[in-house]
Amino acid sequence: MRKLIPAAALAASLLLIGGMPSSAIADATPAPAHAYLYIGFPNNNQVLPAGKPIKVWFGLRGMGVAPRGVKFPNSGHHHLLIDTDLPPMDKEIPNDRNHLHFGAGETETTIELPPGKHTLQLLMADDKHIPHNPPIYSKKITIYVK
């Protein structure tokens, strides 16, 4: 049986041993060593035709892909960030037009973007859509739709 510690006692003990945990996610799923996430297509600074779906290919090394809700060691699932910065690393990734979730384990998608300059970035998350610790994310690339 688990013994629950009152919040005040827990906070006091954390202060005594060196402070509260950083926002670097105390209970986050550990990331495998040397995992590497990247966008395989499109390429950085690529010009793509307007009015056509854009295929985005997700590259991942050193880790596996598992659907949302499946907790398997050294695995996670993809999130595509469009025209936005990385979200907080200690919370569930938002689900909106700038944060696309691929919780079925997809490794590619097609998107449609209006003409202009856009950024794309990938972020891995665990079975609960929370980034790993340390977070695994790709370089942010820029594409131009003309």
C-alpha cells in the first residue's frame, strides 16, 4: 500500500534536498540515449507549389514508435509543430492546427498550407502526449509555399 505524503511535507522535504524539481519534468518518460528525430522531407528552405498537399516524412533513429496509450520502453509517437515554437515540456502537447498529433503511430503525413513562409518541427511524446525527458525534437525547418 502506498503512503500519501501531504503536499506541505513534500514541498518542505524537497526544499531541504535542493529545491523543487525543475520544469524538466520529474515524472516524464525517460528518453533513450542518442535518440535522433528529424524531418526527412521536405528539406529546409525548400520551395513547394501552392494548392498541392505537402508530404511530410518523419525520421527517427535510436527509438521506436508506439501509438498513444501504449507504454513501451524507448518509444513514443510523433507531433508535427507548424508555425509555432516548442510547447512546455512538462505538459501534454496541445492539439490544434499548429500541433498535429500522430497518436496512431504514423511516420508521415500530408498537409496543406497557404502560400508563404512556414516552419515545421517534430516533437516526440510518450503514451500520454507528454514530451520525454530529455525532450526529443527535430531541428526547426523553414519551407516556402508559392
